[in-house]
Amino acid sequence: MYYSLNRDKDHVLDRDIIFLDDTIPKGQTASAYMNTSIVSFGYIYGIIANENSFLGAFINLYLANVKVGINSDLFSVKKSSQYYAATPNFGIITSFKLKEWMSISGAIGFFFLDVDDWRGSIQDLQITADFSPLKWLGLSVGYQSFSVQGTFLEDNYTAHLNYSLMGPAFGIKFKF
């Protein structure tokens, strides 16, 4: 799985902002951004597998690139910082066939880390209804929640990451 999510926002500051070595005072306009790219791959081990149900355990590896920055016309501030992380995720996955053309599935994954200057967690939850209107086509609708929190020291400053993605999910599957 791969996804990239870029966000930016212009804002008139209601308080002083310190980013890396520069301070942008209250009342100034600043433009902040956070660009995230994540690649995930993993392995599923089937514990129970039959025609109508499946229960398995999985391990995923997330490779993440997060770049954050702030720009302001005041003092020509243009600062950014970039982080790379490789983090595993462990969990359970299940599915149940309700009809020949319909099934429900769910997965929950988690990982916690607290080592030296790094502390963080990943939580992933998904619930999906899958439909197969044609032999080669699958449609899915569901809910997904993905959350990453982290704190780490980087070049004399502490970085805090709180990244959550929650809401409805839609998908299309092509079967070969």
C-alpha cells in the first residue's frame, strides 16, 4: 500500500511561533505544511482458514517520510525539517463470507516503542463490507482509523508528531 498526503495552511498567528532557530511573532502571516508519504508491506499468517471465514495474524512494515515546514515573509523565514522512519505494526485480521457475493472483514494493528530519544505508537483499525458484483470486480465500503504519535529529539529540539486519519473508506479491487 502507498499513499501520499500533503497539507498546507496560511494563518495569521495569534501567538509567537518558534520553529527550529527562528521566531515568527504574533500578528504575522505564516504558511505551514506537512507532507507525508507512507509505503506499507507485510505478511499475513492464516490461523483459521476455510470457505466461509478467515482469522489471521499479520506484521506490516511502514516506511514513512514526513516533511514539515513553515514560511513567512518576515525575515525571509523558510525552514523545514524532514524525518524518515521504518516502523513495524502487528495485528489480527478476520473476514466472514455472508453470501457468495458479500463478506465483512476487520483488522486491528498496533505498535508501541520507547527507546532512548524515540517514543511513539501506531494504531490501525479497519472494518469493511466487500461486494463482488462480477467475478473480476470487487467493491468495498467501510471505516478506517490510522493514528501515529511520536516524540523524538533532533538536533537540539524535540519534535512531536500526532498524525491521525479517520473516516469512511471506499475501494475497488480487480481480480486476475
